[in-house]
Amino acid sequence: MILRGAEAVRYLAKPDPARAGLLVFGQDAMRVALKRQEAILGLIGAEGAAEMRLTRIPASELRRDPAALMDAMTAKGFFDGPRAVLLEEATDGLADLIGKVLREWRPGDAQVVVTAGGLTGRSALKKLFEAHPNAVCIGLYDDPPTREEIDTMLRQAGLGRIDPAAMAGLAALARDLDPGDFRQTVEKLALYKLGDPAPLSSADVAEMAPASIEAGVDEVIHAVAEGRRAEVSPLVRRLEAQGVTAVALCIGAMRHFRSLHRIAAGAEPGRGGFNPRQERMQRQARQWGVSRLEEALTLLVETDLTLRSASRAPAMAVMERALIRLCTVR
């Protein structure tokens, strides 16, 4: 069974212990790790790992010892309570073995939680979990966290009273930050508000927000969005020297141009409260227009596919050429 959207969010927060298995996959390793952590916590509780009700098996170990997964799933623990087996970084090559284990699962066995990177629609591992009558398949993509996901993070951090303007600011940060960085910001806010009965305000969010949101990446993306072609190559060289990858730069550009497209199409109206880039992005969206933003997104998707393919072309050179072409599109 495959779950998407709000259903997936709710399931990861409280997985069904009667299921045989759960697959969580996605290109963003941090997003997958956070959701996997949430699912494990929902399955076995906060003390589950300490009570040895969680068994971790790296995919590389399973290739050396194919029986390890079955043994861990059927083993009996010293403590009462649900158990889980976590198989990390699985690939299609393990689909047959995992399928055999899931077929042998019985009530009382540990639930098999599998994580994987980006899987295609033809992936054997993905098809296995989608078709299994007692397993769940959840794909995580590069879209920003939904309102429900943000609400869940805030609730888990103990932040219950939040001004609408502060929520708008958090939504803006969620679009700009990596999942791990956003969760750290929420945890900082929880510590900042510890013992303070007043609702979380937009000023609090501004105080705890990172001083620079991937400043280097933002700088080159804004240069492209504003047509400052001469600045693109020097900025890309500087990012490359700092260790920024072409894929990370492409993901950042796609997020930015998707936001511009939503603004230009009227699907993302202006918000009050803390949003440091709002006016600048609205101006960029007006200058581009919907049709040219769609051209830009098409180019970025093609570039992303090239970067993730088996092409031997220098990745950063491919990305730099795409950014320069975007200046031309504008």
C-alpha cells in the first residue's frame, strides 16, 4: 500500500504496529532519516532502543549475511513491547530477500522498517511494498513540509501557543531550510520559550532564525532570478570551492523557482509577519511571469535528471551552464 500527503504524515507519526513492513525512500537523506526516526519512535516508544527492541542492519551487512533480517524479525526480546528491525540504505538488489522475509512475517514478529534513496517508478523495492497487502510504502520528495508536518514538529517540541504571524514565518523558513536545519530551529525556539507562557511570536521566530539561510546558494540563485548574468560564474566557482555540490545547487534553484511560480500564478499570496525575502521574490515573480517561470522549471528538471544520471559531464559545469541559460530565459 502506498501513502501520500496528509495520510503519509499521519502514518509516520503513528505507524500501525500490526503491519509487517514500512518503506521510506527519497533523494534527501536528511528528510528520510528524520521521518524514519519519527516512525521508529511511534512504533516502539522512547525507551524502545534502550530496551533492545530495535535492531539496526545496514544493507551492506545483509548482503554478507542474508539470514540476518529473518533472524532479527523473528527473535524474541528480553522486554515486552513492540519491536522493529531497521534496514538502512536498501537497494533493488535486496527486494527478493526482503519480499521473502515479509511473506514469513507473523503477528508478534518485529516490524521491518526499510529506508532507501531515490527510487524510480520501476523500482523492484518500491513495487514490493506497494503491492504487499500488509506493508506501507511512503516516498519523500523535495517539497517543503506541509502545515500538518510543521504542526507535528511544533507539538513534539512542546510549542502549543503560536501567533498566526509566527506560523507564517515558520512556513517561510520551512521552504528555505533543509529539513534538519528547520527541525533544529524549532528545537531552539522550544528552548527559547521554555517557561514563557506568552504565545510564540513572529519576533521570536526572527530572533531564532539562522542569520544566513544558505547565504551562498541564495546569492547565486537571486543573481540568476534577477538576470545578473556576469555574477553567476564567479559565484558558482566560489560555491564549488566551499564544497557545495551541483545537486544541492539545483535543488535550491528548483525550490526558489517553484516559489516564484506559485507567487506569479497567485497561489501564494503575500503574508504578514516574518518573511525576509517576500518583497524581493514578489518582484522577481512579476518580472518573470508564469510562462517563463514554467520554462525555467522545465530546464531545471532536465538539469537535475542529467546530474543524477550516469553522464560523465562535469556536474558543476552542467549546473553553471543551466544557470546562465536561465538568465537568458529571463
